[in-house]
Amino acid sequence: MTAGRLHPFTLLALAAALPALAWILPAPAGGVWTAAVALLLTLTPGARLTPGASPGFRGVGFSPGSRPGLVVFRTALLTAAPFWVFLRLLHDVPTTIAIGLRITTMVASFVWLAATLAPDRLVEATVARGWSVTAAYLFAATITAVPTLRDRARRIAEAQRCRGLSPRGSLAHRLRALRALALPLVLSALHEVDERALALETRGMVSGARRTPLAPPPDSAVERAARWALLAACVAALIWRFK
Amino acid sequence: MKSLTLERVSFWYPATEAPALRDVSLAVAHGEIVALVGAVGAGASTALLVAGDLAPRLTGGRLAGTVARRDRSAIVLPTPWTQLSGMAFTVWDEVAFGPANLGWPTHEIARQVDRAVEQLELGPLAARNPATLSGGELQRVIIAATLAMDAGLLLLDEPSAELDAEGARTVWRLIRALAKEGKAILLATSALDALPDVADRVVWLEDGAVRAAGTPDLLGEVAACDAGLGTSVATLWGASGLPGPYPLTVDHAVRLWR
Amino acid sequence: MIPALRFDAVTFSYGAGAVLRGLSFSITAGERVALLGKNGAGKSTVVRLIAGLERPAEGTVWVGDWNTRDCAPEQLAWRVGSVFQHADQQLFARTLREDVSFGPRALGVGAREVERRTDQALADLDLTAHAGHHPYDLPPALRKLAALAGALALEPALLVLDEPTIGLDRALRARLTRALLDRSLGSVALLVITHDLTFAAETLERGLVLDRGSLACDEPLAGLLGDVSRLEPLGLLPPPVAALSVALDLPGRPVRAADAARVLARVARGRPGP
């Protein structure tokens, strides 16, 4: 049973509970456990590449032979790494570890969520609960926004490299390089927002639309209980911590 | 009564002095295929947005004149990848996205989607992730997705732009079949060579205004060829100094030659 | 003479199923080659391999005397100008001129040389009048040409273009043809992926046809484009001018519009009246 088969709300609950617990529970033990669980999640099957992040035509480098689980794991670590460096510059070792583990938990949870949560299932789940299609879509889009932007950034980076942009060199050089990558990303994304808003309307996404759920993800009593249990655990931890 | 009527329509994009459309009048009847031709920037895409009630409602700007629509419309944009939902992991789900948003019952959705998938010959791709498709495959998926919404008025902006020869043939054949079913079709295209066999009428837009309108024979006239809007055969015929009006297609030219 | 580009038994796959199998061909300086084939035949992959964005699983891709395995894409930019589909998304500078000059500046070329190359590239595509405009203020068709100008400004020995004519009207396509023919006279090798056979007939001279990852055909376009029996199994149709040449049995079977017009005029003059 892969994580992707769980109800989207369960995935959301898990991705929210782990960072919450990381911050509530005393450091560093609390952080160690939650970070370990979060990183372990990134290794589970069911974590996959989101739409847009596919090899070939969208240009994401996907080296043959590496399993999707490792990609997610690596992404989580690589995203969290700069924070550790930053923290170490500002704080002593114990504080660095304490905060670093909490941040790692947050990053890993979010990266895992973005890789596991199928946006169409989230839309179906929220629509089945009575949300309007535009609200559901917006909610799901915020979660897929980062992987989509990252994918676009990679395509732009490729195009600029093919024009001679080198990611190496002096700091000044790298800052200039950043501009050549960040600007087209922002400009084309903004430009596309206008186009997308119009384009999505053409697909029937108008305000007030009542969408037919095509395949609402099944929700079991076990999962519902698990979600409540996660909430209860967070509340209990809060009470215990501040007793 | 026609499916779509534009009467003396002028349109200005926001913060632009020059109108994108000037006093344009055209109509599309049920079962009719009308093609808009013109240079880049002549206003064909804008005309489609106005026809589809997307301009000025979503684009902003100002509209003068009247637009009368009898049916629901659906549009295929010249940038089909922007029309991807981003929410579907299979082509089938992608095509079903629109109908689902329209709130139809599931059996009706399945019927429309299966039909559209078959019409665009997407069977082998039905389980593929839309993100892994090539530009041409994607364009066919978006066309299918638009057809599945079962609109009476179809607005197509460069439907064959990204397609290879086979894909283009499928789409043109399909457009003729849809017109036979009674749909009204307004399309903008630079694939002039396909029009003699596809379009019932051609409207030539220049700088936002209608320069000429008539049957596809328009594309064989001297004026059109001089403006770069003749078919390849017609343009060639004219360039060789033979008298006009010029033949539109190879078959036509062969008959004229004999 | 070392070819500008050489594929040596290149095999490549993205996962399951090979996209390219044992592909071999070479292109010399000044040659103008069309890469044809159905959607999904592997053409875009060829571009990515040349640009150094992917490495072949087997075989070697040579750009001049450089093995792409040993080069990063930014190094290959010294020799290859690649323009991908939807390249207009890479534009970013405040003005068109600044964006076009990005390539030569990134290569570290001197300021005067940067200016010369930029001016030349803009002039080649008739974009000089728009040089001070913001790229996103240009209509989409001109943005496509702007991306191409960026590649021309690199003044590479090899230009690789992926479907450059989509969204261009006849006038802009003619502009593109002129610019490419000019460059090829200056010994630049061209490899253009296109499904627009009319454009290929006007601009290019040799056709490589990919079918399911291997080379089905490698020969001059003049003969290939009029041959329905060879084109049809590959999912291609002769472009109108070539088809007309065959149907009217014009001497020399010209495939370019200007040549066909001349021959047609000559034959028409020599015919007895109707």
C-alpha cells in the first residue's frame, strides 16, 4: 500500500503534524525523531515526480537507474542543507542542531507532500467535501506550485546554459547568473498567470461551477481516526510541554 | 439564425490606443466552417477571443458593436500547453477535466471523453501522463478536451500548428466531420494550403479590419497572393507570370494545365 | 576537414524503450540539413544531445573535434547555438538588445565584439527597430525570432533549431529563411527540426528522416520531397510546390518556389496556346 493511495487529507494531516510536533517537543530529541520520520517518508514508495517534472520534453534531469524515492530524499536534504549552513554561521552547535532538525522536518514534510499528494485527488477530495472547483483548484495549485516552478526554472537554466551561462565562477559572476535565471522565471510565470487564468476558464473553471467528482478518493474510518489521533497527539504534546 | 454573429465589432485591448479589431462583421452558421486568415497581428486571435466571450470579459479592454451567440462555445488557444489543467495524470483524465467542471453526470462524461479520444486517435496515449507528451500530441489532447465539452460553437486558433502531416490531416478531417454534425466552426490558421478543402468561407483580416471575405477562391486571387496570403500553388502560379485567378491546389492546377 | 557535427552510433533512452538506436550521420560546414520525422521519433532528443544536456548511452556525439561527453552545455555554446521549442520563455532582459547580447557577453567576448554581433543578429532578422523594446511587449511571433537572434549572436559554427516556424506567418518565415541562408553562406552548418516541408524545401538542402529512433533516410531534399512513395511510409506528404512539379512533370522537378516559378514560366511560354 503506497502512500499515494492514502486519502489526501491524511497526507495533509501527516505533513502538518510532523513539523508541529518538531517545534512543540523539546529539542534535540523531538527534532531527531520527527526529522527521522519525515525523511523516512521521503523514501517510501508512492513518492513520485509531479506533473511537469518528467524527463525529456520538460527537461528535468532524471538519471536512469535512480529510484524516485531517492530523488525525493535527495531533494529534501539538498533543500534543507543551506539552512544548516546559515544557522551555523549565526548560532552555536547545540542551537544549530535544535533549529536545524526542526527546519529539516518542515522541509522534508513539505517535499514529501508535494511528491506524494496527487493534485487531482486533492481537488476531488475537497470538491466531494463541498468546496467550489475554483477554490479546490487554487488550494491544490499552491501545493504543486513549487515543483512546477522548479521544473520551469530547470528548463530556463538549460536554455541559458546553452547560451553560455556558466554556473561557476566568482560571486559577482554567480549573482549575474542568478539574474539571468530568476528574471525569466518570474517574468514568464507572471506572463503565464494571465494566460492560464484565461485558459482555465476555457476548460470550464468558472466561479460557481459545481464539479462532478470523477473518482473521489475513498476515505476509511481508520484514516479518519488516524487524522484525529494526529491532532490529539499535537494537542497533548502542547499541553505536556507547557504544563 | 446563425450560431455566431459579430456586427461592426471594434475592440481595444486595455491601455492601447489602436484597436485590435475595427468594424468587423462576420457570421458563422451551424454546419459552417469559417476561416480567418491574415498576417501575424492582424486580429484573428482577438476575433476568436471576442467570439468566445473571453474578451473583454477576461482580457479587459473595450468592445464596441454587438456579439450574438446562439450556442455555448469552446476555444482551443494557440498555446495549448497553457490549457493543461495540471491536475490530471492521464490523458483520459485530462480530457475529462472540462466535462467534470461542467457538472455532468459520470456516464455522460465517460461517453463524451471516449468519443473525443477516439476522434483524435488518442487511444494509445490515453493512459499517458500529459506532461510527457510532445507538442503535437499535446495539441491533439487539448483539441479532444475541447470537443468533449460538446459546445455548439467551436473556436480554433491554429489547430494544426504543432502537428506533423498525419496529425494535421486527422484534425482537418475531423473539423469537416464536426461541421457535418451541425457544429459551427470559426478558425484562425496560417495553414492556407489546407483551406480550399476545409473552409466554406474565408475572411481576410488586415490590421484588425475585414479586407475581403468569400469562398476559399479568395486565396487564389492576385491581391491575396501579393499579400502573402495565397496558397502555395496559387502564389507559385502568380510568380511564374501566368494569368489569374490562380489555381488553389495541385489538382486544380493540373486541370488548368490540361 | 572535420565535420561540424557527427553522430557516431548513438543510442539513448529516457528509461524504458530506446529513443535513439545506433544513430549515425555527419554534417559539414555550410550544410543545411532538415531533421524530419513523426512526432515522437526522437528529433528533440537529438537537439538535447547536441547541446550537451544529455549524454548518449552508447556512441559519441562530436561537435567539431569536441566529444560532448567531455563538455558542459555552456562550453558547447562556443560552437553550437541551440534554439528549443518555446524558446521565447528564456527572454528576460529589459530590452531586446540586452537579451540578444546575453550570449556573447556570457561567453566573455569583448564589448565591441558583443555590440557587433548583437547588431548583426538583429539586422539579420529585421529586428533592429524593436531593439529598445521589452521582449514581452513584442507579439509572440517576434519573440520567437528574438530567441533565434540570441543564438545567432553567439556566432556559432553550428545552429540547431527545433521547430522554428511554428506561429510565424509567410512573411516572417521568409525572413527566417533569408537569415539562415545568409549564415550558411558564411559556413555555418544548420540542423533544423521541422514538420514544415515547404520551409524545408526553401531553406534546406538535405533531409535526415528519423523513424522510431533510427535513420530511415539521408539524402538531398530535392529528390526526396517529390517522392510520395518514400515519404508516405514515413508519415510525410510532399509539399505543394514539389507535388506540383511532379504532377506537371516540370523539367528538373524543382522544389523551391522561385525555381519552380521560373521553370513553369519557361514551359508555359514554350507551349502551344490553349
